[in-house]
Amino acid sequence: MTEDKMQLQRWELKYIIPEELALAVREFVRSYLELDEYGAKRDDLSYTIHNLYLDSGDLAIYWGTINGSKNRYKLRLRFYEDNPSAPVFFEIKRRMNDAILKQRGGVKRGAVDSVLGGQLPSAADLISGDARQLVAVQRFVELATNHCAVPVAHVRYEREAWISPTDNSVRVTMDRRVLISPEFTPRFTSQMDDPTCVFGPLVVLELKFTGRFPDWFKELVRIFNLKQEAASKYADGIALKGEHFFYPHGVTAWRDADPDSVANRRARLARLDNLLAQAA
């Protein structure tokens, strides 16, 4: 993947829906958007995304999501293939109130280990001369260092993406077959050890926009009676599989979650269990 079409600041609404509804949504969406060029090359209209998430020894970033902390962020390394010449993208996904802000910088794979060790990349290590990408990597290193964050989880899924033919203000994605497994090393391979399927046969639908909520989004939500849901592949995946699988190697003690955190996790799992039961 060469050209970066990521929306840097946006709003996103998430829905967890069954496959048959996702197919109907696809037919509606294709009247307004066009299929992403990478999905257009595939029979299933989707391409694979891999995210390696970093967190602190006590999973503070994970618990921030579980507790719905107002201004929170995730640190992840995104890659799309096993090819050792393919880049790795250092991403910060930050939630500020209701808005999503992203910073992202692509780094050549051979430089990733040194960057994770706290060394800033040289111009030759970056895949773009865009100064914003260097700033994103610098900020990533700063946050990771402050949290003593290390790799803890590999998340993989198949993404069907629909984009505007004129600009990048509107985007619709449908993510399927979301898998999570513990991963404590910065290896960039499709291999996963004992993965857990987070949302079962359900599809995570996301409506993403940078300006006002499009009128046809309103019509989409009304026609298909969509109910907005919280859906975090990272946090829901860890909660479903169990936190004890994801504490980094060498950690012998961890901060016990307070009662409110435990209650929030149980409520999140109960909601997910209910959705999966309805889909069965």
C-alpha cells in the first residue's frame, strides 16, 4: 500500500451487524461510494490488516478503553503483508471527546526495532518525506517510552472499504473475521498463536466522516435500523480471551483492577455475548 488515504481527524460510528445485513448495507453504500482499490483486487472485496498493539505492563491503555476514559489513545504498529520489504506504520489513534484523531508514520521494516528501542528514524528510514509522518513517529516513541509500552497483542481482520470518489471526507468500512492473539515480540508475520475470534460471524460496520453527518448516512441508519455499539477489536478481544494472557513476559505482578473497572468489563462482555447469541 503506497498512497495514504487515512482520515487524520474524523468522527466514526460503529455498529455490530450480521452478515446478511452487511450485504444489504453494501448494496446501499455502493450508490454513493466506490470500493477501495485494494479490496477491488480481491474476490471477497476485502484486504487483510494486521495490528500489533503496544501497552504498559499493567495494560493501562486497555483499561482506559474498558473504563471509557474521555481522552484516550491506542498505540499500534500496522502492516498489511509478510513481505520484509513492506513498510510498518506507527499509528496513534486518539479519542478526544467524540472525535477521532490519528497520527501515522510509515517506517521501513528494517528500522522498526531501533525505533521501538527509542531511536528516531532517519529520513532514509521513512517511506515518505512528509514531515507529519516523522512527527507521528516521534510522538509514538514519546508515548511508548512514557508508558514503558511493549507489544502485547496481534489483531488481524479482513476489511471491506468504501471511499468517496472525489475526496476523503466520507468512508465506510466493514471488518470481518476479527482475530486476536497474544504477541510480545515485534514480528510482522501473518502467523498467530492460538487466536480468538472476537466478534464471531458478526461484522463491524463503521461510518466515518470528517465534516457533518451526511444525509445519506442518516437514511442508511434509518432504513436498516442500525443501533450504535462500542466495538474495540483490541479491548473487546482482550476482555473476551482474558487479561492474564496479555500481560507482557517478565511481569510477575500487576495492578488489580478496581471494582468499577471489573464491572465495566463484565458489562462489555455481557453485551458482546448477547450480540453473539442473537447471531447464532
